[in-house]
Amino acid sequence: MEGSLLKELMHSFMHAVMITGFVFVMMMVIEYINVQTNGLWQQNITKNKIKQYFLAALLGVIPGCLGSFTAVALFSHSLISFGAIVTTMIATSGDEAFVMFAMFPEKAILLTVILFVISIVAGYITDRVYTPHKVLKGFEHRDFPLHKEELCKCFNKEVFFKQLLNPTRQRIVLFVLVVFLLSGVFIGFIAGDAKTWVKVTLYLVIGFSLFIVVSVPNHFLQKHLWEHIVKKHIPRIFLWTFGTLLVMAVLNNYLDLNDWLSDENNLLIVLVIAVLVGIIPESGPHLVFVTLFAAGQIPFSILLASSISQDGHGMLPLLAESKRGFLAVKITNVIFAFIAGLTGYFLGY
């Protein structure tokens, strides 16, 4: 028992490090681009909701959770709307997308296309009928601080070499953190079982974040990277992610959802269960319904409802940032999951 618990502890810790690390480097990249462009891309995306929905849907349909982590980073900085983050979480199937493409590729492609369309429509409807003012108000740090008084000139050789020879404490800490993440991916400690394209993406993003750390002026590093990202975001994201993953891992040792659900004779009850299980911010439970569908035990409508409701680990960073926001997105997605699932069920799919 102690060995099993220790194994789950290490597994949850590694996943939490990977998730927090990717969110960390993505936030640095987004912050860097926003300041370098003087906020122009932020204004371009923010003012055009249609672009937001398509970007959010594209991030969502990317297999795995990297796209959804990126969407959360964008949402937490007011670059995309509440409807857009709903779009991403409806479109994403998390790590289960890899399993579905392996088990039933044609149906998986069909499911991805349907999720893409539904997510855009759902995001548009959400923004039209519902604005979670308390959620948005809860993000006191939503806007990017541009600090126009000092521009980021990354190719200033004089400043660049001066910073390398006499780095600040914050720069050293950030450098060590990014190198640790890069080494973790290289030796397989982080994302060791991930697909090649996922590892390549991580190398590119982490590598670029390393360039940011060693090249940006001290002002940018202190105000944007250290004060804004490291101190405000990272500890909370890691602790909530690690805690949630650990609790879910322990519970999964005591709950055999697969056997329980396969005994259900009433498909409507299974559909309801599938949608409610999707609330759990964990990849594993959805695999139950993927397996049942592959075996022909449940119709496509239940798999669709489950896919809309669940989002793998994608919502864990948002759970850390805003509990109210997490619940608001989940409740919205559950509503759309029931609508889509019941429609498909009564149409005979």
C-alpha cells in the first residue's frame, strides 16, 4: 500500500511539474511577444471575437493538453473571452485524443470535426447570453503591464553581455528553472512517454523561453517575468495541480468505474454519468467511455457528450487561477454536453 501511494505521489508530482512548467514557459513567451509588439497582437485578437473562437478551437483540437494550457494562459491575461475558453475546453479531448486516433481513427476524425464546429458555436452563444462578471472581476492581474518607459531590446549586445557577466539573482533562478525543464524533457523525466511532436514543441517553446531569460533587460525580467509570472502564478498553479492529480490518483485506486458503467442497462443514465464524470479535471475517467465505445457498448452520442464535458488536464491551471472561473466553464460545458448528447441520442446516433 505504501509503495503504491509513493508511486502515485511521484507520478502526480511529475505531471504537475510538466503542466506547471509548460504553463510557465508559455506565459513567458506570451508576455514577451505582447511587450515586443507593444500590445498590438493583444488588441487584434481581443477586438475580434471570431478570430478568438477559431484560435481557441484550433488550440483545443490539438491532441493532448498543450493547446488548452495555452488557452488558459491567454484567458488569464484577457486575450480571449470567456466564450473562447469555453470553446477550447469543448474542442479538446486531452490525452484521450491519442487513444481514440489509435483505436478508431475514422470516428476520431469525425468526432474532432464535430467538436470543432460545436465549440465555435458554443463559444459564440456563451458570449452572447452569459458574461460571468464575478469571474472576470476575480482576475485582478488580467491585463498585461506594458511598462512603455523601457522597451525590450533583446539584441542590444552591450546590455546582453553585461547581463551574462553580472546576472541578477532573479535571472539566475529563472535560468536554472528553464534549464531544469529542458533537461527534464531531454532525459525523459518530463513528457517521457509523449509523442515526438509534443517533445519537439516543448523543446522549441522552452528553448525560446531560455533565450528570453538570458536576453531581456533587467527591467523586463523583474517586472514581467519575476513579479508577474513567477510570484503571482506559478506557486498557485503547481500546488493546485499537484494536489488535484494526487487526490484523483488515490481515488482511482478505490473506484472501478469501468466495471460499474459497463453494467448499466439504461443508456440515458450512462449518458448522464458520462457528462458528470467529465467534470473531473483528469484524463483517466474519459477513457472508460472511449473503451466502451470502441467495444460497441455505447453509442456515438455518449462519447460526444463525454468529450464535450471533459477536457483532460486542460482546466487544472484555471482551477489554480480561479475556482469560480473553473466552475463557470465546467457548468457551461456540461450544459452543451447534455444538449449535444441528448440530441444525438434521440436522433439514433
